[in-house]
Amino acid sequence: MKIFTANDLTKTIGDKQLFKEISFAIAEKERIGLIGVNGTGKSTLLKIIAGIDDMDGGSFTKPNDYKISILLQEPDLNPELTVLEQILSTDNPINNTVRDYEKIVVALSNEPENEKLLDKYFRLQKTMDDVNGWDVSSQAKTMLTKLGISDYNQPVSQLSGGQKKRVALAEVLLNKADLLLLDEPTNHLDSEMIKWLQEELVKYPSSVLFVTHDRYFLDAVSNRIFELFEGQLYSYKGNYADYLEAKSIREEETIRQREKAENLYRRELAWIRRGAQARSTKQKARIDRFNELDKVVSQKTQNNQVDLSFSGSRLGKDVIEIKDAYKSFDNKQILHNFNLLVKQGERIGIVGKNGSGKSTLLNIIAGKETLDEGDLRLGQTVKLAYYTQESVDMDVNKRMIEYIREAGDVIHTKDGKTISAAQMLERFLFPMHTHGTIIRKLSGGERRRLYLLKLLMEEPNVLLLDEPTNDLDTETLTVLEQFLEEFSGVVITVSHDRYFLDKVCDQLLIFQGNGKIENYFGEYSDYLAESQKKSVKTEVDKEPKVTEKQKDSIEKKVKKKLTYKEQKEWETIETKISEVEEKIAGIKAEMETCGSDFTKLQQLMEEEKKYEAELEFLMERWEYLAEFAE
């Protein structure tokens, strides 16, 4: 078994220590999701493992032939290559043969009578047979097609940023590695591409370590979670749901310990206030203990963060109205006789394939683009804030608190109270001691989080969000989602993140291409499920119909009663169900007594998961047997 081990890794950038002496091991076929707040060093850790960045201390242990591939957030591709040449650019006999073969095919299409080219073509055909190049060529083209790249001979220099990321993704998937490192692989992918990638990674033959903001994707793919938190790395078995359960128990235990400390703190405080006589030399140990307790109690947790019931600016009945709208780019229809009436308090998600015009609609509403035909009217009380995908123009020499206060010193809550800029920074996961940090020292993700907060500090009543989940970590997204739940204004967001859309939006605009836009009321997951059912039904309708004679034959074979073995199973199955339910209840009771023993807690969670699966199987068997039991 090939195992990759990291020993005591340490990394500091400037005066910020990302992580200190962290150790971990990655076994074969593990799919590990790496999570943590922006700026904790997730991307840096991937680059260190890949050998792109240096570490300050630590070492790796791995087999000599261990191969690592990485997908960067901003991949560095060769602009002189074609798309197909790029994903086959790794130097090995198969890739080299396929590249040469594809070049000859293109050359022959221009000079079909060229005998030298024909001779080379036939020789390369034989080599393709010898090295099994046909499979690699087919896999490469299939991956590109699934990722929305249909012109394999298009120069890399002509691709958009999103297309380059998808080509780089195809390249690392095609060139199988022992450890695949993926930094935000779902960025620039639509829902169909994300589903395809999800399936590819679940069956990937080697190990995967990936960073993603897409929590449904994280939950479906991972069988282990790494969390970077305050310079340390914590490991959890299972997927994202298992991680959330384990972490919530851990935090509950932390709260219980803090409550115990607070009670002891009160008693110690009463004693320390008795006066100089009580604080004699012989009581020095007790005074020291008081000082330690003071540190514990003064620590802040996310559970104590300020509550937000953000009022926003007053918004009238008239918000946004678009009538008879037409818009096209380069002879490509974006809007065709489009009408939209946005009312107060609405939450609208915009989804669809890349390039279908989703961001264009936001730009039109924000006044950055104009309609070819039609009318756009904004209500007089509308105050827009627009979170765009474009790079943010920040004065990087300013301190964070200064930058936020440019938008306002406070924001107002519905009950008339005010929340300071410093409190809002804490709410958005910037601890108090970091508020004086100069912006140039922040990571890209931290800058995007700061930019989002500045927009919210302006107290808008209409929020336009263009792919906000592409740049924000899962914890920031949770904060943003809670903020939007309490926000009284209008939210219109473009996103491919199913989890975010399900939590935030109750209405969808589905861009289907060529100016066709469908309205859907409900959650995005429901829409995808209904679309899948329609697709399956269409396929079923195409299948040959069963004749009446065939039906009669089938009906004769239908089970009428239980077999002897099934009858015996039926007699005991309810007892088995009760026994498993008792075991689950016992495990839950034991989990409550674990305290801070997280190793034991993880073991109990694994055991509970096993019995839950057994219970589900028994319940399904009970339903089946009950249909035929007398």
C-alpha cells in the first residue's frame, strides 16, 4: 500500500504563521476534503505537498515512485499549445504518440493527397495500436466534452479563464497520479459538470486531497475531512455531514467546559475580592489559578458572536421591473422578450450553463450593460450592492478596519441598535487582533471576504451576488447565509452551488440558452431532481412496449407468498429491529459521556453509522416481507 506521510510541517508567511508542526498521513483511495477559513493556508498546504512552495520545517515520507498532480486555482498553461495538446502535455510514450497522431490528422485534413503525411499517418496508426493510444485519445476527448470544451484544436491562448481551469482539470484527471491535489475544482463548472466530476472522483483509483466550497460536493465525495484551524490540523473520519456532527459535539463540550470554568471563576472572583488579607503569600497558587481562569473565560467563540437582524435601507413596493427585454452578444441571443418583476423580500437564484448570459442580467440590473430593446426600471428607494466576479480594486496599503469604515462606522439592526465595524469584522471571521492588518498581507480569499463585508456595511436593500461561493470558504458561506436569512431586502444571485441556492433562494431563473429563460418556484435540488425524472421518463418512453401476452407471462411469475425461509425471517425480523434500535440508543447514551475524548467519540460515531445502515436494511426487508405475509 502506498502511503504519503507529512511530518511536523510548519509554514509562516511574513509575520503570519499558517500552521505549526502539523502531521498527517494519506492512505490509498482516501478522498479527503480540506476545509478552513480563507487565509488559514489551505492552498499553500497543497502547493507545499506538490513541491511548488517551500516549507519552513518538516518532512515528507513517500515511496520513490509516488506521483503527485495538482490543479491550481489559476493554472499555468502553455498558450502555444492546442487544448488537446495541453491535456496530453505530460511526457510519456502514450501521450507523445496520441499528440503526434492528432497533429497528422489535422495536417491531412488540409493536405489529403500528401504521400509523406499519409505514410506517417499509417505508421502512427500502428503505434497507436501498440501503446493502446486509442483509449487515451477517447478518454481525453470525453473529458473535454463533459467539461464543455468541444473544439479540441482551439489554441489555449484563446480560452477564457474558466475554460483554462476546465482544461487543466481534464489534464490532471487524465494523467493518473498516486495523489491528486485539487484546489477549488468546482469553480467555473455548471451543475452537470459538477455531477460528472463528483462521479469521477468517487471512482478515482488513487488518493485525492481537495479544497472546495461546494458542501454537497464535499459531502458526496469525501470519506475523510481535514480542518485547518488556528495553525493546527484536525482529522475527522467520514464525509462533511459526519464532520459537522463531530465538530458540533466537540464545540458543545467546549461550551460545557467553559460554563464550568465560569462557575469556578465566580467563586474565585469572590475570594480574590475579599482583600489583601485573603491574598497572602500562602494563597499564591490560588491567585495563579484565578489568572488562568480569567484567560479561559475571556476567550471568544463563534457561538458568542453578535446577533444580526440587519435592517438595510428602506425599500418601497417598486423594486425592479424588466419589460420586453432583448439582449445579444456576437450574434448570440441572451434575452428574448424577457419580462421580470421583482418584489420586496424576494430571493432569486440564476442558474444555467456557462456563457448563457447569467452575469449579463446582473450587469444590466446594475447599470453596467444596457438592453438592446426593452425597459428596465428600478424603484426610487432601491440601493444596490453588487458583488462581482471581477478583481476588486482595493488600496492594499490600508488597514482592514480603515477599509471597512469607508463604507460606514456602524450598521443598524431592526430593533434600532447599532453594530460597529469592528463587531462586523469579527462576525465575518476576522478576530479582533487582526483588524489592524494591512490588506496586502491578506490572502485572495480574505480580500474577497473583506470586500463582501464592505458592501454589506453600505446597508443596501438589494443585493446582487455573482458567484459568491467561488471565493469564500464554507464557514464564511455559513455566516453569509445566516446574514441573508435575516436580510429584509431583495437578493438576486448567480451561482452553481446547490447548497447555497437551496438555503438562500426560493425562486429560480433557469437560463437555457438562445434567450430562453424558465421560471421555477422552489429549491434548486428539487428542480434538478425533477429534470432528472423528466430525462429518465423520456428514455423510458423510447423503450419498446411490453405486449399483453408478455404481461400475462410476467404476471404468472409474480410472487404470491413467502418461501419457507422468508417465513422464518418474517417471524424474527421485528426482534432484530428492536435489538439494533437498542444498540443505537446505547451508543448515543455513551457518546454523551465521552467528554473531550474525541478519539472515542469518532469510534462511537463509526459504530453508530454501521448500526444505522443495518437498521435501514432490516426496515426495507420488513416492508418487502410484509407485502406477502399472511
